[in-house]
Amino acid sequence: MQIDVTGWTEEGAFTSLLIAALQGVEAAEFVRVEDAPASRADAGFAFISNEIYIRFRTALPAETRRFTLPWKTPRARPLMTLAGLSQQLSTIDGIGPPDYEDDGMLQYLRTERVVAPYQTKGVKVVEMVRIYAVGTLPRRES
């Protein structure tokens, strides 16, 4: 599997956990991680937003018979979908099921309070990670 992290600043512990889990997915062929422009920080909080793009391996078209003639399906099918990835990731400790899921995206939202030594208040870290499938048709607004 190829992993492209050139567009990621390596912020986010949950994103790192997801990348490590995606390395174990056999149907994954390519993973790209990027920082999303929604990331921001203030005095009392830090909002980290990352996007993961994943491409699944495809199966060769199966040959069938139609009207007694050999017939190939015209399109290669991916070996896994985002729904299958969601089921596989939900069994991993520390990840669990996504907070939002549809046909084109998985979204995870995690929060934690980080209190540095010699501080009393701390900082709330909110991390949002969205996983998209590469090579799918764009979603249309209805």
C-alpha cells in the first residue's frame, strides 16, 4: 500500500491511529492524508481537521454468458466499500464506529482535554477526521 502524507502536518493522535489501522486493510491500495482548511486554535481549544482519501483495489471483470455468448462486465468493481471499511474499523479498539457515515464519507469526531504540567486549566483538543473513497462518482446535491 502507498501512503502519501506530504499534505499533512502530522497533527492529531487519532489520525495517526487511523493511518496505522488502514495499513492493515488488505483491500486498500492507496491512502493520502491532508490537513483540512477548517483547522484552527485559540486560547482554550484546538480544532484539528484532517482528510483521508483511500483507493481500494479493484477486481477484474467477471466473464459470464449471455445469450450463449461470452460477456464481460464493463466495469471493474472495488474489493471494498466505505461501508465495509466502517465495519472493519469499528472492531478496532480506540477507533470504533464512525460518528457520521454515508455512501461517500466516514466522519470521526474525538475530543480530549490536555493539561500541560504546571497548568490548571488545560486545552480542549477537538479532532475531526473525514475519510473519502477515491475514484467514486461525485455526489450531487438534490
